[in-house]
Amino acid sequence: MEIDISGRHFHVTEPLKQYAAEKLGKFDKAGLKIEAIHVVFDVQKFMHIAEIVVRGKELRVTAKEQSTDAYAAFDKCFANVQLQLRRTHDRVKDHRKKAI
């Protein structure tokens, strides 16, 4: 799984990158075949915006949230993506016959 973290209109600090990478590492255990995760942090006046795009085999999930703090915006966005992935995981069915 490839994690790409970038910023628009500001330089993303190392602690913020480590925080995001640590949280996104949990998606490895989701059971879905996730190939890449792209995180974009943006600043517009006083608002911090976090956007997460998860791509995988027959999978594309996006979420975008804003807050006055970059960490809070990322946490909201992470929770949204986690909910979407949980729903997607529940929808996936195994169509193979089970051996008796």
C-alpha cells in the first residue's frame, strides 16, 4: 500500500505526515485490496481542509472535510473514509462454493 501525503498552499510538517501515515496504516487490515492512498492538506484563509482518496482493486473512496485545525480536519476525514470502507467491505460477497 502506497501512501502519498502532500499540501497545497503550505508545507506539510513532519509530525503531521507521521500522524497521518500512522492512522492510515490501519487500512492495511481492512481486508480490501487497497493499492494507494493520497492525502492532500490545504489551507484557505483560516480553514484547514483535508482530502483523502483511497484507490484499490475495483475501489475508489474519497472524502473531504474542513476545520480550523489540520489535525481535526484529518480526523473527521479519516472517520468518514473509515465508514465508507466498512460499508464497502460489508457489501463485498464471496461467490465461491464452500467445500463441505
